[in-house]
Amino acid sequence: MANVVIIGTQWGDEGKGKVVDLLTERADCVVRFQGGNNAGHTLVVDGKKFILHLIPSGILHPGKVCMIGNGTVIDPAVLIQEIDRLNGHGVAVSPENLVLSRYAHIIMPYHRALDIARENKKGKSKIGTTGRGIGPCYEDKVCRGGIRTHDLFNRKTLRKKLEKNLEEKNFMLGKFFGEEPLDIDAIEEEYLAYGERLAPFADHVSERIDELCRQGRDVLFEGAQGTHLDVDHGTYPYVTSSNTVAGNVCAGAGIGPTRIDRVLGVVKAYTTRVGEGPFPTELRDATGERIQSLGGEYGSTTGRPRRCGWLDMVVVNTSVRLNGLAGLVITKLDVLTGIPVLKVAVGYQCGSRRLNSVPPELDGLEACRPIYEELPGWEEDIGRVRRLGDLPSNTQRYLKAIEEIAGIPLAIVSVGPGRDETIALKDPFDFE
Ligand code: GDP
């Protein structure tokens, strides 16, 4: 029995979806603990592609339980749509296999309206949020005005909270942003209806996980976004509005730190970043465009093209430290095939200083220049390789360099989007 956490080590979009999908085979339960529908996994069911933003992709595996913890924020319309679409495609979603925390905060229409109005007002200095109301929802959680899942089950409580919140939100929307105010009656009816639909799924996630742990079951905790988008440890303010690091599994799902056996970090074989913010190894040339096009680097949530660059081991090593990683999962190695020389950032030159981890202040990072190690590329198609030793020697050299610089072992290497396009090196649920 083991409880394993999967975390993105870069700026998100590392290919966590495929990795979680693979590991779900071994787990009994998959849990999300932070973020909202700003995350997204691309899935293929019966040849039809669709994207899940809230429900863990483990839902596709019969017999597995998926849980959405208290640390997430929920847009109920999106969640209901995902449930209905999955059911419509023959994937049974019921309270048997989907559990929503009663304490997860609800994204309200004023959160979305404020998110968009604020981002528009910022103009050039915008953060690049997805405009889904996630940040404003977390703000209300912290200022203790938030509406939680269980509030949708009680008309009187919901009305009282809405009255209080809308007085302030409509003032902001109307007077500060020049937007239309929102109507309380319409929101009340809409959200009570959502409550009715979601009530059967709502439960105490912390207790349910504890029960599973006591039965010796394997639980997989699925991080969304990436370590460098963490609200405390990321490239603030160009970050997401929750803690994405492994430590937040405990608060966001309601478990104690001693319940976590292992944390694995997913590393894309190069680096991407969506939206604004510093990116030392960014490539603004034909190689960057090649990686973007071969890697299909367009946001699954917003469709925005992702900025692409060389693998940055300063970023990865900082994640090793912040998450206490035990092993790495390398994804999208196949995308690098055909590039004659590969560069890997092994440190930053910041004025006269050499840095080995990402400086916490934005100004510091913007002033950094990557120090590169150059490695020879490979031409061979690696998509069909299933054993490390069968990879071209230069590909093995690239992987060895990552392992040595990070100082922790590789657990899995992904050489294509398919489930079988994988080289398994260690069982994440069972290694020392
Ligand atoms: P996530 O949010 O971290 O899961 O990242 P994305 O939604 O951006 O998923 C990454 C995309 O890359 C998906 O379309 C996957 O099917 C695809 N993918 C995952 N692993 C690999 C890989 O090893 N090679 C290739 N070519 N594609 C991959």
C-alpha cells in the first residue's frame, strides 16, 4: 500500500494527464486537491476527444473512485457538464465513483465577472488568467465570505450569503469597473438547482480518504498546474491562485503529512509556459516553433499557444526541493527527435553570481541568463522503444544528464501520447 503524489515540476502542462492515467491503473482512488477548471486534461474515449477540467481522468477506469478535495474551487455548471458528457459517452459517473468535498468553494458569476473585468483593466500588465473566476473565488475563501458546496443545499443560507456578497461585488463591478450589476434572484435559482444536482456527490473527502488508507488502499493525489505557478513559491505574480506544491495535498484533501509515501515530479523534456511571466530558456526562433508545433503546445483550457524553450534544470531542481521529490517522470521526449544539438540550462548567471535555484523575486529572475550544457540530439524515431537500453545512445545520454543534475532517479519515460508509449523504470507505488 502507498499513497503517491504527482506534481508538475515546471509551469504546468507537463503531460500529467497521461501519467496520472497510467498510474490510476495501480491506484484505488484519485484525488484532486487544488485549483479549479483552469486545469485541463485531454482524453480520448471511443475515438472521441474531450477535455476534463475538474473530474480526475481516473474516472475512465471502472472501479476507481475519484475525489475532488476541499482545496479545489468548483464551477458547478462545468462539473455538471462534465458528469453529463461522460455519462452520455457511456462512462458511468455516479456517487459511487465521484465524491465532491462539501467544503470546496464555489465559483460564482461575480467571480468570473470580476476576473475578466480586472484582467481587462490591467491592460499590458495582465497576469494571463483564464478568466474563470478562480482567483476571486480563492480571495473570498480567504476573506471568509466564500460560498461552499454545502451552502448550495440550503436556500436561506445561500440567500443570506448572496445578499452580503452581491452588495460589495455589484458595487465593484458597477462603480469601479463600469460593468453591469448581477441579479440576485437569478443567481439564487441557478445555484440552488446546481446544488440539487450535486448533493448526491457531496461528502467528507477527508474521512473517505482516511477510510481507504485504513483499508490499505492505494491513493493517488493529482496536482494541477505546476510548481512554478504556486502562489507562494512560483514566479509571483505570474502564478495561479493556489499552492500547487506537494505540501498542499494535506490541507487541500484533509490528510496528515505522514500519510504521503512518495512524491513524483513530471518533467517535460523541454520547457513551456502559457501566459505572461519570466521564462529564462524561452526560444523565440525556428526551434521554438518546431517544438510548439510537434509538441502540440496549445493550451487545453484556453487554446492559447504556449511559449517553448530548452529544458531548464534550475526550474526542475527547485521543484525537487520544494516538493521533496523521490523520482522524475520524463514526458514528450519524442518531440525533441531531429534537433541536432539540445541545450539544457544547468545554472543561471545573475550579474557576477551563479545561481542554482530559481530566485524568488521576479526582478532577480528577469536578470538571469541561463548557463547551458550542450548535448548531441538524435534522429531515430523513439516512439516504439519500450526499454531504456533500446533508446539511441544520445537519448540515453540526455536522460542520464537529467538524472544526474536532479540527483534523483527516473521512474517513467514517456515517448508518445499513447498509454503504451511508455518506458517504465520503477513502480511509483513501490520503490525505495
Ligand atoms: P497536463 O495538463 O499536464 O496533462 O498537460 P497537457 O494537457 O498539456 O497534456 C499534454 C499533451 O501531450 C496531451 O495531449 C498528451 O496526450 C500529450 N502527451 C503526453 N505525453 C506525451 C509524450 O510523451 N509524447 C507526446 N508526443 N505527447 C504526449
